[in-house]
Amino acid sequence: MQLHSDTLTLHNEWVKNHTPPGKFHIIELKDGWVPLCQILRRPVPDCPFPKANDADAVAELSKRIFFRTLMVWFAIFAGLGLLFLVFWYS
């Protein structure tokens, strides 16, 4: 896990060093819309700031990916089984 942290830190430092002044902005996502909207010079939306990395959202996404993958594999095996039966009885 340390390798990923070091890699991310090195990448962030490289970006800071190679981005023109005034073009590089750091915001804390926990602060919501306000800092982002100030940077973009846009009004703050009335909807809540998305939290895609919270544990419940990640768990729900994982569940949807798992079931979608399960359905794809089921369709593949069902199709193969159907092809087998067609060729077996023809």
C-alpha cells in the first residue's frame, strides 16, 4: 500500500511543478460545492455534493457490478447450453 501512496505523492508533486501558476487548484472534497464553484466561477447548485467514495455507495456499486457480471455469465452459459442441445439433437 505504501507504493501507491508514494506514487500518488510523486505524481501530485510533478503536476504541481508543471502546471502554470493560477491554473492549479487544490480543493478538499469534504468542503462541498463552494470551493469548486469559486474556481469555476459558477453558482453553487441546489443539489447536495456527490459522495461517490462513501462506503455505502461503493458497496452498492460493487453489488450492481457483481450481479451484472453474474447475469452476463449466466447468458453465456445458457447460450452455450442451448447450442449444445441444438447440435446434439440435430
